[in-house]
Amino acid sequence: MRSPDPRPPAERFWPRVNKNGPIWNGTPCWEWIGGRNRLGYGVFNIRHGKQTLAYVFAYEQLVGPVPEGKELDHLCRNHPCVNPDHLEPVTHQVNIQRGLAGKIKNPQTSKTHCPKGHPYNKENTLFSGGRRSCRICCREKMRLRRGSIKRRRSPYYDGGG
């Protein structure tokens, strides 16, 4: 097992930041080039066994602590960005609303019908894991899947379609 780096956290942090990222509002994103979590946010090991989000560490180093009851919102919408000028302390509700507003521009949300032509409406749309799917198509897939299972369990099933 590798021994922990004895250097102070700030000394280990800044070499993992690329300050020439995409431009937002006239200033570049400072992109974290270290490890990231599954959502794309940078993760930084402060010390052995203690991690924090990279953008929170940068904000606290350069601006100060995140105010009580607030969380940092990426105004640039670039998850690996640690530039404190691109971060704003807001309530969780505001952060969620802003994030959803950004998804409205997603071309997938403007689609009114599934690939098979069924409408995405209140009665026919399922939501799971932040995605939507067509209820009619899901039922058809399940029906086909159950039918294939029954065929495979049949003593007469010869392996064909």
C-alpha cells in the first residue's frame, strides 16, 4: 500500500487544476483533472480516509466556508469546474431548480413521442432514474420477455425463435 503524500492539501490540490478550461461569462473554467465521481464532480483526498468535493475545497480555500444551509451551485454548469467565480452559495431548492432549468434545453426533453411513435403524455410516460420511457413500449418488451421465458421453459422448445 502506498503511503499518503505528506504535503499539505493545498500544495497537492492546485497542480490538479487546469485553469484554461471553457470560457463562461468571460472567465475560464478551472477544470479538476484529478479523480471524479459518477456525476463528473471532482473528488479530492484531503488526508488519508477524508475526501471532499474539489469545488468545495477550492471555494473554501479562496473565498471561505460555505454559508450554513447553503450549497454551491455551478453557474457555468461545468461539473469539474473549481473556479470560485463560477460558484454561488444557494439553497438546495434553488440549486435543484437551476439544474432542472438547464435540462429543459436538452433535446431529449423536446421530443413528444417515443421512437415507436407513442406519445409522451401523462398517461403513457414512466419516469425512473431521471429518464422517461414509453409505458406502451415497456409493456410490449415485458410481454415479449415473458413469452420467451415461457418458450424456453417448455419441454418442446428447440432453441429456435
